[in-house]
Amino acid sequence: MAATIHVDVVSAEEHIYSGEAEFVVLPGEVGELGIYPRHTPLFTQIKPGSVRIKPAGSDAEELVFVQGGFLEVQPDVVTVLADTAIRAKDLDEKAALEAKRAAEEAMQNKTSKEEIARAEAELMTALAQLEAIRKLRHRA
């Protein structure tokens, strides 16, 4: 049996995932992070995107969309503390496309740096949700 690491994905609203996994891949601030059992301890911020979890003894990966948050890695435990976390199968493509359109429109119509930054963040979140949906469809 392959070595495993315990993974918890939680948000303020709910506990999304808890279990043993062979590995976890998630979006770090400077690129994608791959976490395997006995990884060096780490604490870092994560950005919006897909968390891929390979449950122990399963061929299928679990996909969870996170809207940002923090990652804590200990040799035997990975904890994802997400601002918002949604199981990929529960993502709403229509709502994500509407959010993308609204953010793009807001970026064109805003004048202050704060409004533009907020619109850019909303656009990044919508694009990350759409990418998670695309990954989920590709796996099916």
C-alpha cells in the first residue's frame, strides 16, 4: 500500500473533505504545489483554483474549488483553510460565466484603483471556477 497523508479541506461554512490521500495538488501564490506524504512543513497562502486530492486506494481524484486561503503542511497532515470551498461537482457554470462577464464589464467601467482591483479579483475567481469545471468535465 502506498504511503498516505491525512488531508482536511475546510471553509468557514463547512468541512469539505477529510481523509487519507496519496497526494494533493493545489494553487499556490507562485505556482502549483504538489504535496506528498512526509513533505517538509510549510505554511503558505493559496489562490483561487482547484485542489486535486488523490484518495488512498482510489483511481479517481477529488476536486474542490477554493477561493483562496491558507495551506498548512505537516509531515503527516495537510490542512487547507479556504475562504470559500466548493466541491467541483457543485459548481454552477452559468453563475461563473455571469460573474466573469460582470467582472469584465466592471473592469471597463471603474475608475479607481480599488474598484479595478476588486473587479480583477472577481474575474480571477470566475476564471478559476470555470477552469475547475473544465477539469471536472475532462475527467468524466
